[in-house]
Amino acid sequence: MGAKQLAGFMKTKEADAREACDELVEEYKSREGGTQIIKNGHRYQMVSSPGNAAVVQEFIKDETTGELTRPSLEALTIIAYRGPISKMDLDRIRGVNCSLIVRNLLLRGLIEAKTDKKKSETYYTVTFDFIRFLGVNDVRELPDYERLHLDDTIDRMLAGAKGTEDAKSGEMETPKPTTDDDSANQQEE
């Protein structure tokens, strides 16, 4: 991050921000801890210390190699067929928080994030690397793409989930209890 940008955040002069950052660079260097701040001109970045480089590289290599897990494949498939898709919608479709899966797919270069500034929301799509890896020229060449991309079942489900969330934030709707008679009537239909 540049000193000018930091000065804007700190609401101070750029020279004061540079001075504070230079002090932090020295302080982190003297600590000999797991992180340090490096400087390139008037730009600063917090990084792992060189002594930890091997451990960090092994960790990243472990996350970016090997087979994808079933949940990762599910999320990637949803992104490929429904993208661009927000993380919130991805979470709703899968029924679980997908933060770590999305992070892993981003690290592997299989998906990319684009931010809609008007909505303040991030949307995910598959990358050229993903398309190239599959050997297709366009994501629309995926099996049954048109049918699955345009299927409104998920849209209706998401709209229902959104309505439920709105109800939870406002007035809770009490579900109607079912009786054995209701179960029998449902089985007859």
C-alpha cells in the first residue's frame, strides 16, 4: 500500500505516514518474528519473514495441488453454471458457508472475483485457466450449460430463501404444525 493511501486512511500528511511506516519497518525487523513489513519506494507491504518462507510455500503448495474435494467441486460447478454468482447465493445453494472453498478456488486460479461497487457485492466466475483445463473454448460448451444456466428452480429457491431471511429480520412467521391427518392427506394426493 502506498504512503499516500495510508495517509488518507490515517487522515495525516503523507510525510508523517511515511515516517510512521519506516518506524514500523524497523520495529518489525528488530522483533525477528513471523511477519515483517517491507518497503519499495513509498509503498509498504506486510509479508511473512524470510525464515518462514519454506513453511508458507509448503502450506500454499499443499492447498493448491492435489485433487479438489467434493465440496470444492460442487462449488466450482455452481460457479461455472450459474456465474457470475455472489458468495451469499453460493452459500444459500450449498446450504453452508463456502468461504474457505472460495478462497481455495481463488488460490488455485480456477475462479476470479469481480466487485460490483453499486451493490457492494463480490461475484465469482470461472477463469480462462478453468475453461482451458476443461478443453472447451467457452463456458457455454459445458454439458447441458444452457438448460442448467437458465433453469429458474434455483432462482425461485434463492428468492424463497431471501424471503425467509427478510421474515427472520422482521416478524417471524410461525410454521403451521402438522397432524397425522395432514400427513395422510398429503400421501393421498
